[in-house]
Amino acid sequence: MAAPPVVDLPLVDERLAQDLAAGLAEVEKVLRSSVESEDAFVTEASKHLIEAGGKRFRAMLVLLAAQFGQADAPGVVPGAVVIELTHLATLYHDDVMDEAPVRRGSASVNARWNNTVAILTGDYLFAQASLILADLGADIIRIQAETFSRLVRGQIRETIGPREGEDPVRHYIEVLADKTGSLIATSGRFGALLSGASPDVVERLTSACEAIGVAWQLSDDLLDVASESAESGKTPGTDLREGIRTLPVLYVLSGTAPADARLRELLAGPVAEEDVEETLRLLRANSAMDRARAELVAWADRARDELSGLPDIPARAAYLAMCDYVVERSG
């Protein structure tokens, strides 16, 4: 999942932007040192995706949540590093499952070396995250274990698909909440907890961040269809070509309207290259897009409701701006 340039969003004041930039610089330093090994190859493979870039969105959310407590508390940066290591480890494993040749503009680890190296390197990153967790306390360790359980459960459910009689749309949203929302939720929770924020703030940020995570993925679903070019960071129709049933597709497939028969036929499996243009044209004009956008807005509003109860500081304005951004980017 891509990430929004939150530091550049409107409503983020200059002092907060400077604090976040300084914190992310420290996270980057600790992140790189945390995967250093006496074995040069292990270090090289572990740093492969770190050096490929990324906005460190989840780490930034930890730092932003910490603004509601003591932002420079000693556990905040290590907590952000744990979150980022966990995210990176899942990417190593995802690339194996997806047989992806490229990640962040560079050859994936499985493409550069092989699947075994990619799997084991992902495991190594999880292990390094656990070492850092050991110094952050039993509560943080438990939360991480619960989060990891949700991540894996979401991946399993996505792989297997909805069971007979299960609503595909509900299944899809639950998978998004587990696969994407859970780690983003824990990013907010770690930042709040490790900075000593109040219990109410911790719970509100946890809920808001999970909703933002689901909304972000739903926004990606819409972008795959609505974007007219790759300027948005996505090549239009990528999910369609791969046969990924995103929310607008699920809405179309669940319908029976005769007028949508051709579109349902096109969406029954991976869309052939010669049919992508027609599929995009039909899907863009279909009411399924409005339904999917309404679901996205509902999740963004859920986040706003939680955020409205937080102290009125620049970090809250940044979170609210994030909600606006995730809706606006979908077109």
C-alpha cells in the first residue's frame, strides 16, 4: 500500500512538520542499524527494501500519535522502528506470494535472489523487531502479537476467499481491516501509549488509524479505475489485469441488472489487455463506483468522529487533513 505525503499536507504547521522530519530521520538511522549483521549478505538482503525508499508512513503515524503525549519519550522511536520492520517483513513475504518482480521501483528480493532468501529475510526482520520489542514492555509485546495475528489471518482469508454463503463485500472489508488497517491502527496505538497519552486518546487514535487504513485501501481501489493516467502513482486497470476483485468489482458482480451483463462478463476473471479499455469505460460509468466511494467516505467519517474527541493540537489537524486527503485522492 502506498502512503500519503502527510508532512506536506495543508493544516500541518511548520513546527509539527519539523518535528516529524527530525523524528523520521532518527527512525531511519535506527531502522538501518537494526538490520546490521556480522554476515554481509544478511545485511545486504535486509537493507534491500529499506534502501529502495518508501515514505515510512506507519513510522510517521507513530510519531504523530506521540504528539498527544511526551513526543520525545524514549520508547517512541524504537516503537516506530518496530512498526516499520514489521511492514517491511510483510512486503518480503507478499512479493513471494504474488511472484512480484519489482518493489518500490527496484527488483524484489525474490527476483534478485530467490524465494527462499526473500522468505528468510522477512523472518529475520520480524526477529529483529522482536528484539526491540523486548525492551518496550509486556503490553507492547502483546499488542504486536495481536497485530501480527490479524495480519496473517487477513492474508489467509484473502488467499482462500469468501466461504460459501459468506457475503463477498463484507469478507473483503474485513480482510482490508486485518491486512492493512491493523498495522496502521497499531502505529497510532504505539505512538500514543509510548508517549504516555491518556487511555481515551490511545483508544481514539487506534480506532481512527484503523479507519484511515481501510479508507486508504478503498481509495486505491477507486484510483485503479478512475485515474486516467499513471500520474496518480497507479497504472489504470492494474487490479483488473490481475483479476483482483476490489470493491467496485464486487458490487458489479453481486448485481443482476441486464444492462451490466457485458461488464460482469469482463470482470469474471483477469481482464485481457485488449479488453481493459472497454472494462474501464464501463466501470467508470457504473453506479458501483459511487457505492464504493460512499463506503470510502463512511470510513473516513468514522476516523473523523474519533479524531474530533482529541485535544485540539496541530497533530489533530494533521490527522483530519489526512482524512480529507484520502477521500480527495480517489477522484
